[in-house]
Amino acid sequence: MTLQTGRVIAAFSRRFIVETPAGSLPCQVKGRHLQVVCGDRVELRRDGDTGVIEVVLPRASLLYRSDAFKSKAIAANVTQLAVVVAARPSFSMELVQRCVLAAEDQGIASLLILNKADLPETPAARERLNLLTRIGYPLVMLSALSDVTPLRPALHGHTTLLIGQSGMGKSTLINALFPGADVVTAEYSVALDSGRHTTTHTRLHRLDAESAVIDSPGLQEFALQHLDAGALAHAFVEFALFWDSAVSAIASTRPNRAADCRKRSRRAKSIRRDSSCSRACADFSKMRPSAYKASSFARRGEQS
Ligand SMILES: Nc1nc2c(ncn2[C@@H]2O[C@H](COP(=O)(O)OP(=O)(O)OP(=O)(O)O)[C@@H](O)[C@H]2O)c(=O)[nH]1
Ligand SMILES: [Mg+2]
């Protein structure tokens, strides 16, 4: 029996559905050590109406979270992370930011979706997102129950992973984008101000030949233990000009670059006074306190 290639379109713990040129196939994984997630491109051996995944092909990206005890891969070969929030139930801005940092680390583009725009508390929720929109992250506001048209252009050409807390409306968005999908959704609990963890597995839905959208179970936290201090600092786009200014300092030994260096240095200084950068320093120091104390960000902060 020869190996066939396919793409994992649904992941239920250790069981998977793989899309192959001959149709979708329920599959298991060979051995205990092969890690397979939704979005993976795999090689499998077909056995009647089922298959066994034997090889995971190299991944362009792997989005995962990890704490001190375990790591959890969420999806592979994603090109865009769409963090879904809504005014109700309330959402954690720290969780949104952590998702975005994990995506930056993997070179994945991020998009913010403010769903349930029909709710009267939406302007206040929009205000909270300023933290990320002011540093360039795109935002789409919509109501999945009435019209998902504003989202469509942002999905084109991407494999987009919908991520976010339970009850934000990820699966409702899937049902609106894919009318036949019929994904189960559920009212959030007003008493607990939280969703009901309705979706329990990750599933990829094809939008067209170049675009797909993945629904995922709701998150309560997103630990970034796998990012060391350097990787974490790089993931904060607010720090980009600090890297620029370090490069400028090196370039300043070359007088013909002096004007450019002065310009860069001015930009870096203005960014340093900007509140989004001090906020990023505070967030970084909270996530990696020991690295922060030893960092040039901390030394600069002490001087100012
Ligand atoms: N008012 C309003 N309610 C919405 C909207 N979109 C979704 N909802 C409701 O929000 C609730 C939760 O939606 P789900 O789609 O199940 O949320 P989810 O993010 O998939 O939740 P999990 O699967 O638990 O992670 C449901 O009662 C939806 O009807 C919207 O645009 N406006
Ligand atoms: Mg869901």
C-alpha cells in the first residue's frame, strides 16, 4: 500500500479527519509520539474506509501555547490568527494580547474581530482594543448573526484560525460563512459571564481554493512559556524601534549614515514616550520579570 497525502481538517484528541484527493477519511495516528494537529499536511496509509497517519510534512507555522507543565498545539500551517472578542461575555485583553504575541512569534498575521456589534456595550469594548489597533493590528467589527460581509475580504488567501474565549461567537461566525456547516453554538451564561465551552474540537472549513477558516474550542488562558525572553521581546511589535535604534547605534560609527541615524534615533525617542511602548514594557516585565530587570528597556526606564 502506497502512502497518500492529505490535509487534516478535523482533530478530536487522537482521532482525525483527513481530506485527500479521493475524499475525507477518518484516521488515527501511527505510534504514540507523532504529534498531529488540524491544518497539518500528512502522509497516510489507507486501510479500507479508514487511514493511519504515518508522516507529518514540514509545517510553515505551528501555533501553540505552553505552561510550565505541558504544551498544547492548536493548529498548523495557519497564515492568519483572528482573535474573536465581544462585549458580552466580557473578554480578557491580556488573553487577546497573548494570542497576538504567539502569532507574531510564528510569523502569523493577526486580525481582531469584534463580534456582536449589535450589543450596546460595543463602543466600550472597541475602546479597549485600542491598545492593539493603535500599533497597527487590523480590526473588523461585525455581527455574526446579521452580516459577515465585512470579514470576507480579510479571509481571502489565508488559512485563518478563529481563536478566543468561549461564547464570543466563533462558531456562529463559521455558520454564517459556511451555511451548511451547522456547528453547534450555545448561549453564554449571564450568571458566570462566560461561554459554555460548546466547541470541543478544531475543524477546518474551506472557503475557496486559496482560503480556509478553522474553528477552535474556547480558551481560558494562553500561556507563553515556550517563548524565551528574546523571542517574547521580538513578538512585541512596540519594541521594533528599539531594535532599529540599536542598529542605528552601530551604523553611527559610519559617518555617511549619520543623518539617517539621527532620524531613527528621534523616532525611537518619540516611541519611548508613547504610552503603548511603556505599556508593552510593563507587560513584558510581568511575563518575564527576571529578563526585564536585566534588559536595556529597564535601564532606559530608570534613566527617564
Ligand atoms: N447578540 C449577538 N449574539 C451573538 C452574535 N454572534 C454570536 N452570538 C451568540 O453568542 C453565543 C455564543 O456563540 P458561539 O458561536 O457558540 O460562541 P463560541 O465562541 O463558538 O463559543 P465556544 O465554542 O464555547 O468557544 C450564542 O448564543 C450566539 O447566538 C452576534 O453577532 N450578536
Ligand atoms: Mg464554538
